[in-house]
Amino acid sequence: MQHTALDDYVVATGHNTTIRAFCRLAFSYAGLNFQDHVVSRSDLMRPAEVDVLLGNASKAEQKLNWYPTITLENMIAEMVDADLARHSSRLKQ
């Protein structure tokens, strides 16, 4: 992207999800049940500073004509694929 003036932009989908749902999607994509690998401890949970964390990319949309082009599921698949490839290459060394 080329833009003539420096500025700050939020890059976000405008959709939110829980960490539990994110883990469920990521582990499921890898063929695993997240409940077999993820432990949740209430004593380590931090109190929420805000009720909902949701990115607003309207400034990027208006000024840069930028819109998200990937779904959460596809983004997670790319992330898991990258992690598996990185891990696989380390095992070959």
C-alpha cells in the first residue's frame, strides 16, 4: 500500500471471538481436541479492562480502501500450517 501521509491504522476484521473458540478452531484444524492440550486456570485470568475487544478498521477502509479478505478460519489455517512447517523443518536439522 502506498499512502502519502503517515498515520496509524487498525487492521481488523470487525468480528470478535473467544480464546476458547480460537483454540478450538486451531486445534481442530490440526486434527486435535483442544481440551486435551489446553488448561485454563482461573487464578491466572486477568480481569477484563473492557467488556469487548473489537478492532475497528473503518479508518483504513475509508482512507486506504482496505478491507479484510480472509476469514478467521482461513487465517487460523495459515497460522497452523506455518507453525507445523517451522516445526517440521526444525526436526529435519
